[in-house]
Amino acid sequence: MEEIFSQSENLNSMVLTPWMLSDLELIGIGGFAPLTGFMGSADWQAVVEDMHLATGEPWPIPITLPVAKQQALQLHEGERVALRGEDGQVYGILTVQEVFQPDLRYEAARVYRTTEDKHPGVARLYARPPYCLAGPIHLLRQRPALFPKFNFTPAQTKEEFANRGWRTVVGFQTRNPVHRAHEYIQKSALETVDGLLLHPLVGETKLDDIPAAIRMESYQVLLKHYYPASRVMLATYPAAMRYAGPREAVLHALVRRNYGCTHFVVGRDHAGVGNYYGPYDAQDIFSNFAPGELGIQPMFYENSFYCERCDGMASEKTCPHASQYRHILSGTKVREMLSQGIRPSSKFTRPEVADVLMAGLAEQGVSELPTK
Amino acid sequence: MEEIFSQSENLNSMVLTPWMLSDLELIGIGGFAPLTGFMGSADWQAVVEDMHLATGEPWPIPITLPVAKQQALQLHEGERVALRGEDGQVYGILTVQEVFQPDLRYEAARVYRTTEDKHPGVARLYARPPYCLAGPIHLLRQRPALFPKFNFTPAQTKEEFANRGWRTVVGFQTRNPVHRAHEYIQKSALETVDGLLLHPLVGETKLDDIPAAIRMESYQVLLKHYYPASRVMLATYPAAMRYAGPREAVLHALVRRNYGCTHFVVGRDHAGVGNYYGPYDAQDIFSNFAPGELGIQPMFYENSFYCERCDGMASEKTCPHASQYRHILSGTKVREMLSQGIRPSSKFTRPEVADVLMAGLAEQGVSELPTK
């Protein structure tokens, strides 16, 4: 390792955005297995076209390293390039296999199902430099963990699951606070497996998502008061959101497989944004894969709510009662309430969670009021 | 069919108990597929020893036709025997392949995990005539359905599932009323599949189980008030209980596969009796089968309860709170209450269900008070 570090001083180097750094890190720690580097044109093509790598393994979204034209032209095959952060530090080494120019509109159309740059994922795709640098990577260091106590590599979560004797584990992806609707889905899934990995994404999200630090505090207070410690594990997922809806749901599932999960919750409009995807697109997409192909079992859920006649949580699938009995708030509405210091009903948000969110959002200031 | 009926007048015939008739019927309608007749010695041996038929397909419990010694001695291979009910009617024809004498103590030890005749399943096994008549059967008629509206063959449930557009269906076996604990488990499972088959066993049970007619009424009132009609189907399972615990859980799963289910709920001490089986034996036994071998996915559940702190239903796996917050009643206790006209808390039994059970048990009379 020492040798690589010192050599890297003499290498050509390029600076990665935080998003690219998180991809580098996920490749390096095995979160993106079977990927061992940034994709070349053959994988890009196969992935964009039919959600498989050139080798035939399932993979839904290109993981590529954008590079500016003038830099791309200076590089040659076999050369080793130092991958630096914006802080100047070297985080990894890439051995150049290929430089190629992907058709970004085609990628947008296939992966995001839209070429509109109003879509935040598409906008970011279009904003990237036009070339991609491909080749295997060697991860030299990780960024300091935002939440060190909850920082686990795939090897570490697997070890933890084994230590706890969990043979079946359901993974739950979230970039939002966990209100009772999501608690219910998590617990419904947990009832039939050994453990739950609550795995919030803490990388880059939309500006209007609730900041990770506030969310992490709210998850901890929720678990403390409402989950048996022996059945749930909280760990951070250091990725950026792509908002690619159905395809990202598959990515989220594959990554959780790599973290050791056997099951993965896919809700309505999973990883969606705006009205770009139908409510069940992110569930239906899984039928494109052969049984067992993904190595993880998706569990599909509906939106849920508290129903007074049911005297508990339920969904359209399990509750026959009229809407007047159901406690339903939109995400926008509840964030507005929390920002104004109004605690939602305990049927919607656990009071302990509401307190944390209200305090966090108050600190953040009303000027940054999250909106849909 | 006409021809077989008239011919059967001249055949040797034997009289079947209601239990044997229900086995005949289940073989004939495909509920016991791949069985096409009563088992011979090779299948008996393979099933008793390691839960597979001689052909290698999974099967946990011998399905054999007991016959008295003097009758066994009169029969010869290839002969066709009329299978009559106690009413004298011919229900089916068996073509004799073999007469054999199973080692019933060995069967008891392997299948029931006990040779004690205090075990109701073992007691019935020991009470049977010592020989078995084996061979393919032809079902001529079914007994009049006890509950015609809910009488569906496997072909009919599959057709109904297809009509409803259900691709995934969880089967729920019960021989008891559905209190909220079981409603919660059913709905937890239903949240992640398309439909629920509530499939109560209405064949022979222990004398102290609640009569099927009362149970059927209670299921209907429960579904009417608390389940979306589009997501649940009530049908009867015309089998007898064997109380073979773990092995019977596998049988229950295989049979529900034949009825078209993709998933099957296995609770704690499923199909158990007394203290003969450990609470998780009926779940652990499924690890003896290769993934996909059974053709149906077992879903394992804990006992559940209403918890005031959770403000809803939960189990040890999902609720961290102290027992003082949990509403738990033993089956014995709740039946005692119902028999005395005392309605259990609505946190334990839906009031509409309690009313039906109280009325039914009152009619039945206190003298037949069910006990554990």
C-alpha cells in the first residue's frame, strides 16, 4: 500500500466529484460487486440496453467515470491514473482500459425513461463531461465516515449478521424519515425474516430532502423506542441518489445483496421523482430477471396508513374501510408541519421522531423549508 | 363413468372411515399431487425415512389405506376394489398393487416423533387395522360438501386466482377461529403478495376443537368487516388433522402448492399438539428441502399480540416493550371466556367474531365446553 501511495505522486491525476468518489468507494468496498472498476463501452452498452453486464450478470445502471475531453485525449491504455478528491487527496488508482464517449441521451432514455433535463438524474447526467474513463480501480482510502458508528462495509454487515445468527435479512432503503407507514412495512417484512437492515442513503440527494444528520438522529430515536435491538441494525449507505426509479430499485436490491441481505423492500414509486414513473414500475421491473438471478428476494409493498376501523396500520390490500377512517398525510404536508413545529398525529409519526425532526428543521431554519 | 359405477356392483368392496374417505378425495381431486393412489411399501419406506417418495419427490407423511387382515388375504394384485363410505355408496375404485404391513411404531417414531399413544395422531395410527392396501385410485364421487359455497378443488382455486389476477398467493391453514393475532400474521403476509387463501381444515379434528360450522361463520364475519374482498378467498380444506407437527406443516404447504398458492404461513408449533414438538420444529424442518424443491415458499411467523406502546399488533421480533403493555390470552382462556359469554378485549378478538363464537358455543351447550 505504501508503495502505491508514493507512486501515485508521479501519476497523472484527475479530480472526482463527491458523487464519483462515492461510486469509487462502493466499487472498492464491494458494494457494487461484481464491478471491480468503472465500466467500459461494452458493459455500458449491455447495461443500458438490457440491464446486464457484457458478462451476462444483472446490472441496471451504468457506473461510469466522466472525464473532460482534453484530459481524455492525454491518457493511454494501461496508464495508471490517481483519483483525487476535491481535497487533493488520492482516494484510488485506476488503470486505464478504455476512454469512450457514451450516448447520454440514449442512456437517459433507457435508464431514466426520459430525456427531459427537468429530471434531476438526467440533469446531472447531461451536466457531466462527455467522455468516460474505464478500467479496474484500486481503492486507497475512504472518506471520513459521516456517521462512524454506523459505517459498515459489506464485509462488516455480513459479519455482523452472522454474529447475530441472522440467516435471512431484509434490507430497507430510505432517504426520508421513517414515519409509521414505513415502520409498518419494515416490521411486516421483519415478521417473516430474522433481521432488518435499516440502510439509509446518506450520499448526495436532492436539496429538498431532509439532511442526513437529522434523519440519522430520527432513526436512532425510532429504533430505541420501537424496535427490538436484537432484530434491527442501522447502517449508512454511502451512495448518491440517481432518482432512476425502476432501474435504481434494482440497483438498490443488488447492492443490499452485496451487503448480505436476502430480502429487499420495494415500495410504490421506489427511487422515483416527480411523475416520471408509474407507481408499480419499480416492482414490475423485477419480472425482467429470472428467479434467483438477482440473488436477493424483492418484497413488494403498498403505501400504508393507520386505520381507525382496523385499529392499526394497514394498506389498500389489507384494509377495506373508507378513507374517512384513515390517517394519511402527504410527505410535503408532514414536512411543512414539522418545519412549523406542528407535531403530526401519533398515528402518522411517532412523537419521539417528530420531536427530533422538528428540532432539526427548526435549527436548519425556515428559509430552507423542504418542499416536494 | 356409468360403466365403472355398474361394474363396481360386482367388485370386492371395503368400507372407508371418514378420514380415509377424505384422503381418497384429496388424492382424486389433486390435493395430494403427485400422489395418484394410496402408497405402497416403497413409498411408505422412503417417506417415513426421509420425507421423499420412492421417485424422489418431497412428501412428509404416509398416505396409506388400512385394511383388516382377513380382507387383505382375500385380495390379489390387479384386482379392482370398490371403496365405499359408511353410507354404503361407492366413492372410488382402487386397483390393487400391493398389500403390505407397515411398522406402525417406526412410522410413529419417525413421523410423529413419539411412540406414545397419548398423542392423538399416534393413537389413531395404532388403532388402524395393521395392513395397508396400495394402488392407484379412481375417484367416482365426492361427499356432499359441508360448506358448498366454499368448496373448491385445486383446479378451481387456481382458476379463481387466475381470474382475480393473483400471481402470488399466500395460503393460511387453520383449525381455529381467527383472532387478531392470526389476522395480523395473515395481513403481514398479504402485504407482500397479491392474495390470501384462508383455507380452514374442516375434516376430522380433535373433539375439543371448535366445530367447523361455527368457525366458518366466524371467518365470514371477519372477512366481511376487516378484509378487502378483492384480496382474500375463503375455501375449505377437506382433510383430517394428523397433529404430526413439523411433518404435517410440510404436508400443509405441499397441499396448498397444489391448490395454487405460492407462499404458505408456518407459525409457531404449526400442527402441533401438547408438548410433543419444539416451538420452531415446524419451521426448521423446511431446511431439509432444497430451495425450490417444495414449489412453495414457506413464510415463518412468531406468535403475535396487541401492544399498547406499539399502538398496534406486533410480535417479539418487532416489539421491544414490556409484557405489561401486551394483550395476550391463551387459547384455552379465550375459549373459556367465549363459552361463558364473556367477550374478550377487541384488542384480542374482533367484536363481530366474538359475537359469532359466543352464540355458536352457547348453542353447543356448556357441557361441550372446549378445553385445551
